[in-house]
Amino acid sequence: MPEIASLLDIMAEQSRRHFEQRGIEEPIVVGIHTGGVWIAEALRPRLGYTRPMGKLDISFYRDDFSRIGMHPQVRPSELPEELDNEHILLVDDVLFTGRTIRAALNELFDYGRPASVTLAVLVERDGRELPVEAAIVGAHLELGPEEQVKLRGPDPLRLERVRLEEPR
Ligand SMILES: O=P(O)(O)OC[C@H]1O[C@H](OP(=O)(O)OP(=O)(O)O)[C@H](O)[C@@H]1O
């Protein structure tokens, strides 16, 4: 599994270029609980960002909520009050089917209407079920259909290859 620090460096470089090209000084960084928040927290200092960060818990917004039930810990989302016309850097650890990001976008738009949302992920893998792609990607991993990758942490952050509990 790749080193987290080098993936974060790659993400920081891609983010810098992405926002510079668009003339955006500092987007609001929003991490998706739990792994996405860890990655967002590690990415912000690399970019020198100082605006308060947002945290999203999308448990209630998942389309398979009734199947997976309540997460052991549902944390409230914390977002800056005003998202209207803001540029958002949405951060997650793993991009797989795309359903988490669909849910995160729904929740974000319940808070306001951002000017743009850019998706950054530590790792992506094949298996998209929705038209969701990340602009900023630490690494693409080749995994078998019964494999998944999990971010463990927070101290230290590390990637682990695990077996999918059940096919999605
Ligand atoms: O693109 P998707 O198919 O939605 O998969 C990606 C999501 O899956 C993982 O979360 P998981 O549901 O395993 O919960 P966790 O964050 O508590 O590990 C990961 O942290 C992503 O948020």
C-alpha cells in the first residue's frame, strides 16, 4: 500500500494547480467523516489554508441507510454558516461506487448553493456506479472485485487492503 504522506503531497500539488488555474485563492475544505476528515486535516496545512474547515456526516443521506442502519457513531455535520457562492474542496479517503459523494453533495446543497465543488480523494478504485469522478487523486488502486481498501487512523494514518463484507 502506498505511503500516505506521499499521496498527500500529490494531492496538495494537484489542488494548488487546480485552484490557481481557476483564480480561486482559498476554497472551503470539507471532509467526509471519518477518513475524509483526517485527510482534509492533513491536507490543509500543506496548502497553507486557514479558513475554518467543514465536516460532513452523510449517514442519513445514504441511499442504503435502511440496509446498513445507524452507524455506531453518527456525528453532526459542522459547516460554515454560509456556503452560497463559495468554492468547496470536498475531501474523502476512498472513491468506490460514488454513492458517498452523491450523498455528500445532497447534504451540502441543503446548506447552501456553492459556486463550485471540487472532489479530492486519497485513493480511487474501479467500481463506479454513479457518474462521479475526482479532480484530485492521490493514487489509483487496482483491486479485485472482492477487495476494498480502508483508511485506518488517525495516528498513524495507514491504508489497509480488506475483503468486501458483501457485494454492494
Ligand atoms: O464510493 P463509495 O462506494 O460510497 O465508497 C467510498 C466510501 O466508503 C468508505 O466508507 P465506509 O462506508 O466504508 O465507512 P467508513 O468511512 O466508516 O469506513 C470510504 O470512507 C468512503 O467514504
